[in-house]
Amino acid sequence: MKQFISLLITSLNVNFGISALRYRFTKEKKHLWEPILIGLSIILGGGSIIALYTVFLQGVYKGGQMLNSPELVLLIAILACQFMVFIFGIFYVISAFYFSNDIDLLVPLPLKPYHILASKFIIIMVNEYLVAWPVLLPAIIIYGTGMRPGLMYWLKSLLVLLLTPVIPLVLVSIFVLILMRVVSIRKNRDVLVVLGSLLGLLLGLTINYFAQKLPEGNSQQFIQDMIVARADVIKLIGQRVPPSTWATYGLAMQTLEGWMYFILYLLISLTLFGLLMWLGNLFFYKGLLAGQEVNRGRKKLSAQSINAQLEKASSPVIALFLKEWKLFLRTPVYAMNGLAGMIMVPFLILMPFIARAEEMKALLTQIRQPQFAMQVTLGSAGLVLFASSINIVACTSISREGKTFWISKMIPVPARQQVTAKLLHSMAISGIGVVVTTAVIGIALKLSIIRMFTIFILCLLGNVLLNALNLLIDLLHPRLEWDNPQEAVKQNLNGLFSILFTLAVLALSAILTALLVQLRASEWIIHAALGLTMGFLAIPTLAILYTLAESQYRRLEA
Amino acid sequence: MLRISNLSKSYNRGAVKAVDGLSLHVKPGEIFGFLGPNGAGKTTTIKMIVGLLNPDEGSIIVNGYDNQKNPIEAKKSIGYVPDNPVVYDNLTGMEYLNFMADIYQVPVTLRKERINYFLEMFDLTDAAGDLIKSYSHGMKQKIALAGALLHNPALWIMDEPMVGLDPKSSHLLKELMRQHCQKGNTVFFSTHILEVAERLCDRIGIIHRGKLIAVGTLDELRRGEQSETLENIFLELTEQ
């Protein structure tokens, strides 16, 4: 037990970077603003989503009250929570059980397999609380303040908050343990990243589709009506997922029956956890070790094909550009994060046309009137610029080098040329985004070729400016210390700056347009003014980027 | 070929002096072994020579070029292999070598000849089409070695090159070091394996706590006592 406690404390420390944070708070005060800024943006971003969700739950609660089933709000929150824990859990569990960096270190230690499994499980559970509590707490508070069920309700809800992730996580873990015995996912880590990203994308699009279906006006009333109409379906789903019903009735009913439900819920949670530990002892290491072999394609190259590949020499800038491309496309987390926005936005544009075809038809006929041509062109340009610039390509291009940065420092290629290759790569990706989104919008809105060309040029110029700014921020503040490529793109503060830059440029363009419209400037003058502004802003940004490149490359040590 | 003058580097705002006033001259055509206990400053010195770290003081002249004032020309003369070569995992071995050939502007006919030669020599021909992430540590080491030699550098610098290599590759590497010097080039490498340094090096430098405490041929280090092994000399010097 002592061993396990020590393992758990160390694992929690590593997972949440407690020692690293302590070091940062005491020794590296210069970088203290980073975690604070990340925390603030999470609170702000998360807070607005929770506020919207709370409004939804209030609708559910009122609908439930009308049916004399106010506990529906608890049932829906618990169901949603268990569903989310289950979905996120699949990836958390696979990566924590089989891909984490410390696995190779822990396996040779004299620990029982279930020690490692239990410590990993608890860490995942703590991580899942970040998802589960924002989903559960508003429902518990709405029900508790509305029904006033007494002190025991609040005490039991504490236990529910702690235990709700257990059952879905145990089920996921058992599924993963068996899966790892059958197929070796460890060999195909990249496939998992792609699958995860696609699932995320699909989830986003589905939510968007249903959000489009929501009528305008009083959405709370709509939810209330929907709950009244569909309560039987919700209860039926609840019956199919019995633990959610047990937890709901266990919480809501303060009678002996309620206590029975509650105890049943606790017992099943603990029993399943015990079962997982038992299975872990039997299967965990077997699946882990089966995945250890190295997967090598062993495509033998003939002397001819080797020579064929060596036939063409490139300049250093082209060689660096091609290397950027290959690494970007072959690292799934980079490719998915870099290209996701460009795939998502055209879909999001098309979504209303699919979800609300009739209403959109009328709107489209209006929009296509010649008197709105300027607004439509500029609005489309804004959308295209947004879609093509919210990728993580430029703002992480130096960070992504990570431990291979020594090569960039060592090679006899001036920093300016290295930055040029990165800028070209970022522009190529943004260029694809501009072309695809312009084409989708152009077709949907039946824009003329000349207007599509205008959008294309404006957005290309905008992207020169934004990519130069994003590269500059990464040059000044790269995140080179990482073990997993995810950290280079997803836990990189530069991504946040990149979005802020895009919003700032869009805001600037909007202000400039409004001013010119007030001055009664013609449409083409406005387009020209916007293009020239982007161009003129890009010149000093590029100048600063190239001026700082040499000194920054020298300053960064590898 | 390599002239280091009064080189210093410290970490933690001067609290830890990693290299302290080091001066050294390595001549063309020689194999120079750089020895020292763990944490003595070997890797820091090497990283400053190749431009990965910036010195606090002092100068480094590589093939006539000051690596602070004229870094690109200095780097063109260097081929460097770090102790743990982390190379681009998602390139194939072949793509990595071709990339290095492009970067050092090796002409097509020469690169064909050299890449084929190194792939054959290090037994990597069959793996050249695979992604580097599928390579073992030794294979990564060998692909980094080949990448560093494609442009036939005047100064070949390696940090602990024998670590991770199998006996055959280690033997080949030693042969390669000799051949490289016979062509008038220079080899500078750090090692913990004293037997290798004893047999291979024309001259040896010993660094301890950031200072160069001895430099010379093995005979010069023995100071007349022929029975002294390098191990004894090393231990005597570094335990003082």
C-alpha cells in the first residue's frame, strides 16, 4: 500500500506539473504570466459555455416540473456527464495506459500491474473531473435550490460528484484492456490521433447541426417544450444506462427507496473498480508488452530507386520548405490541427443550407441582390481570412522543432533563409484554406469570378501579415521543450496570440471599412484600401521578422 | 583548424561555471580526444564550437573563421554528431540524407556516391526507405554520422560517438575517423572510453571542472613514465 501511495503521489505530481509549477513560482518568475494567462482564458472561455449550459438546464428543470419529474435535470446531467466521460475516456485511457512516457520506467519496478493501473486510473479520473464537474454541478445546484431536498441531498451529491466518472471509465478501461490484447494500437499511434481528431470534428459538426435547428427567440421555452414532449425518451435512455437512474433517484429521493438506489450505485461503482483491478492484474502487462515491438515497413530500396531519389538537388530554402511539409503532413497531430479549421469552416458555412434549407433559400435570394454585393464580398473576405488564418502552422513553426532544433542551429543556413522556408510553408497552408473557403462561399453565394478573385487577393495579403506576425511571436517565444508533439501545438500559448492577431486584423479591417463607407468611398476603393493596408502593415512586420531572425536564432540555445 | 581562446560559459546567472577560460589549438590532420569526468564541461565546449550555445567570453576559430562573427562559414567546415542525435522522426533515412546534402549543397554526383557509400558501410541500405522513428538508437546514430560526413567537413566533431554503436559499427567509425584525417581533415571527439582515446588519438585534452587541466600526446601526458596508462593519468589528474 505504501508503494502504491508513493506511486500515486508522484504520478499526480508529474501529471499536474506541481513541482514544475512550484519551480516556476519560485525560480522562473519571468514566465509566471504564462500559466496565469492560460488559466484566465480557460475560466473565461469555459465560463461562457457553462452559462449557456445552465440556461439550457433551467429549461430542462422547468419542463421536468411540468411533468412532475423535476429530477429529469439530474438525469440529463448525469447521462451527459457519463457519456462525455466515456468518449473522452477512450483516448485518455489508451494514452495513459499504453503511451505515457513513464510506462517504460514503471514496468521494470517491483510494482504489481494493478498498482500502475490504479494510479493511472485515478489520474484519469482527476482529469475527468474537469469535464464532469462543470456538467454536473449546475444541475445539482438547480435541483437543490429549486426543490430544497435537505442536507442529505448535498452530502450525497458530493459522493456523486466524486464517483460519477467511475462506471464509464471502468467500462472504457475494460474495453481497452481487451482491445489491447487483440490489436496492437501501440504500433499505430498515429492512427489513434487521426481517429480522435475526426471524432472531435464530427462531434463539433453534430453540435453545430443541432444548434442550427434551434429556433430563434426564446430557446429556454423551446427546450422546456422539447423536454415535455420527449421526457419518455429521456427516461427510456436512462433505463438503458441504469447507473444514471440509480444516481438520479438516489440523489432526488430522500426515502428508504432513494437510499437503496444510492447504496446500489456506490456498491456497483466499487465492485466494477475491483473487477478492473483484477482484470488488470491478468491482462495489463500482456497487452502492453505485445505492443512493444517496433513496426518497421522494411521497404527495401534498390540501388536504382536510391539514385533516382538523389537525382535532383535543391536550394537550402527549398530543402527546408519540403522538410517542413513532410513533417507537417506526417505528424497527424500537426496535420489535423493545422487543417481542421479549414475543413470545419466550409462545412459550418454549408451547414445552415443543409439544416434549414427553406429559410436559407429566401435569405440567399435577398443576399444575391446587387445592392448587397459589397457587403457580401467583404463579409466573405472576413470569413475566408478567419478560416485560413486560424491554423497553428506559423505560430508553432519553431516550437514544433523541439529537440531537433539543434539541426537548425548547426546547419550553415542563415536564419533569414530558415524563416523564409517556414513563411512559405505557412503561406502554402493558408493559401489552400483561402482557395477552398473562397470556392465554397463563391459557389454558395453565386459570386462572380472577379469578386472571388478580390476575396482571394485580400485574404492572401491578410495572411502574409498574419503569418509574419505569428512567426514573429514564435520566434520571440518558442516552446521547444516538449516530449509529445501535442504539447508543441495544443499547449502552446502562441496559438492564443495567433487568434488574437486574427481578430485584431479583422477588427481593424471592419473599422477601416466603416470609415470609408461613411466617407462615401466606392466599393473598389474600399477593397483597394483594405488590400494596401494589409500590404503596408505586412512590410514592417516582415522587416522586423527578418531583422530579429538572426539574433533570435543565435539567442536560442539548443 | 580549431583554435579556442579563453572560452568561458556559465549557467544559472554565473552560479555554475561550466567552462572556465579554456584555450586549445587542434591542428589539421589530427584526431583529438576530449576527455573528462561527467559534468566536466565536454558537451558544453562542443556545443559552443558548433554554435548551439553562446559563449560568455572567448573566441572559437574554425578553419580560419570566427564562429561568432562568421558563423555560416564556420558551420560549413563542421560536421557534427551529438551524443544523443534526435533527428527528424517522420523523415525516411534517405530523405534525411538528401536533405543534409541539399543544405550543405553537395553536388548530385558526389551525393550519390557518398550516400550509397555510407548506407552500404553502416548497413542501412535496407532501412533507408523507412521512417527514422522506426530505427533503433544505433541506427539513428549511424544516420546522423552519415549526414554529418556528406559534405566532407574539414572539422568532424562528435560527442560520445561510440555510445550505442555495436562493435562492428564502432570499428567502422574508428576506421572512418582515421581515413578522414588522412585526407587532411581534423577529428575532434569526446569520449569516456579511455582505451579508444589511447589507441586512436594523436593528442588528448583532459577537462575537469570547466578547465583544461592537461593536453598533449599520450607520451607527453605520461611525462616520461612509460608504464603509466591513460586511465591512471586520467584518475590522477581528475582526483586532485
